[in-house]
Amino acid sequence: MTILTSESVTEGHPDKLADRISDAILDAILAIDPNARVAAETTLSVGLALIAGEITCRGYVDIQKIVRETLREVGYTKSEYGIDATSAAVLVAINEQSPDIAQGVNRAQEADSGEEYDQLGAGDQGIMFGYACDETPELMPLPITLAHRLTYRLSELRKSGALPYLRPDGKAQVTVAYDGIVPRQVAAVVVSAQHDENVNFAKLQQEIESQVIRAVIPERYFGPHTKLLINPTGRFVVGGPQSDTGLTGRKIIIDTYGSSAPHGGGAFSGKDATKVDRSASYYARYIAKNVVAAGLARRCQVQLAYAIGVAHPISMAVDTFGTGAVEDEVLARAV
């Protein structure tokens, strides 16, 4: 048996909240200037949101307004949560993109070819991975898929009022036992859900088990020895940016494949498409997903590497872990 564990966090987790704010800023800028260069970084603490980064665009967006709207959407609307949409201090420290970087992005080394896809260069060097497998309809690994479903369910029940004592912060972790490459059983589930002060702990545990864990994870994955750990410290009232500083880009494994695939280290949120940390990772996933969807492999990992100012990858590798219908080199050439 092989054991794999993956985690996820709710939209109100401080790091994921920072990601969401950075992406909201990016979306607003791209709406007025699709060719903008954006690297928006968010730091969150008690009563404070600091937005820093490098942005070059034609037009103006109200960053303070975007931050407050995002806090409100997620559910940070009470001062007792440590940060709230109305009273939070929002500090903005934005510079333009470095001209040294811009000259390589705006005109790639290959630009003289005249081809459309040779014009823009990569915004940095780096390594990116894409992965897919046939464990779930989403062609994603089962542990990260279940973990995401659990945290989505926590937010859903909080926002609908079905579990009114829930607060925005929360986490989930799922451990799966594999027989070869086939997931057989969930070995352990951990759910930590932020809650109001006076909630009955036994009631919280019972409702999280019935309305979250067993509502999300198919019964066939439970066994007699499956461990369920719900708020294992016994109390989770203080959360969000009040308990942990939130930073953009600190949940890169959650944003990808959990423990099932490597990661090149670059984060996604707040970055326009010239940042290959994001765009190349998305396209590597697109390639891997289509290899598996076409029945050419049960597992597929695509690795790309880029150099700053160069339009095309400087290397590419495909690995199907022995599950391919054809040789990996054949797939790599086809890609």
C-alpha cells in the first residue's frame, strides 16, 4: 500500500484570502487593459491589508475598493473576526514593472521570425509541472479532490446559514491508501473549522461529520479503521488574519496536485499571463489532462522550463509512469 495525503483550505483562510485579493486586483486591471503587466502581492494581518507589487497598465482601478469588496464576499464583515471589510486599513505600495524585465517580455528573442507566438518573451525563468490521472472525473488525484470538496462544503454551509456558527477560516486534509495506482480507502480525514465562541463542541463534531465529511466522501472509501479528526485542538474561535498572517502564494501545493506531483515553486495568484509560473503551469496541466482524457495514459506529468525573454520553452519532458499506450518520447514529440 502507498499512502498519499493532501490538504485544502477554505476561501477565508488568510493565505487563500490573500490569493483571492491579488486575483481580484488582476481581474479588474485586465478588464480595462488586457495587455497589462501585473504582479500583485497581498499581506494580511489584524485589521490590515497591504497591497504591493509591480503593475504597468493603461487605466486606473480602485484597489482599496477591490480589497473591501473581496473581504465582504468571503465573509469578513465583523470586527471580531480580526479584519473586516468596512474598517480594515488598506495600504497600497505599487511600482511599475522593471524596464529591464519589460524589454525581454515585450519583445522576445524569437520576435524577428514574425510569428505571432514568437513576440512575447517569458517574464522569468522557471520550472513548471502539469499533472493528470484517471482517479476522478476531474482527472485529478483523489486526495486533493476530496480535500477541496470538503473545504468548499464548509464555505457552502456557512454562507447558506445551514451551519450558522461557522466562521470563514478552515482547513481539511485527506489521507488515501493506494493499491498500486488505484485509490482503495480513505485512511484519515482532518477537518478544522473556525466557529463562534459558544457553539457546543459535540454538536459541531457531529454536524461536521454528517454534513461535511460523509456528505462529500463516498461511503465506499470508508473502512473500519478510517480516522476522523474534527477540530482536534478542541477550539477554533480565533482564525483568519487574526491568528496567522496571510500572504499571496503560500498555498502552491494546494493550488496544484497536493502530494501527487512535483512543483516548480512559482505561485499563481496576482500574475498576468506573461508570468510563466502561472500560464505555463496551466498549459502543462492542459497537455497532461488531454493525454489522460484521450486514453493515452492513466497518469501523465508534463515538465516545462523557461528562460526570461524567450518565447518558447527551453525544455519539455513527459512522464506517464509506465501507464502510457505509447512511449513517453512519442508523446513528447507530438506535443
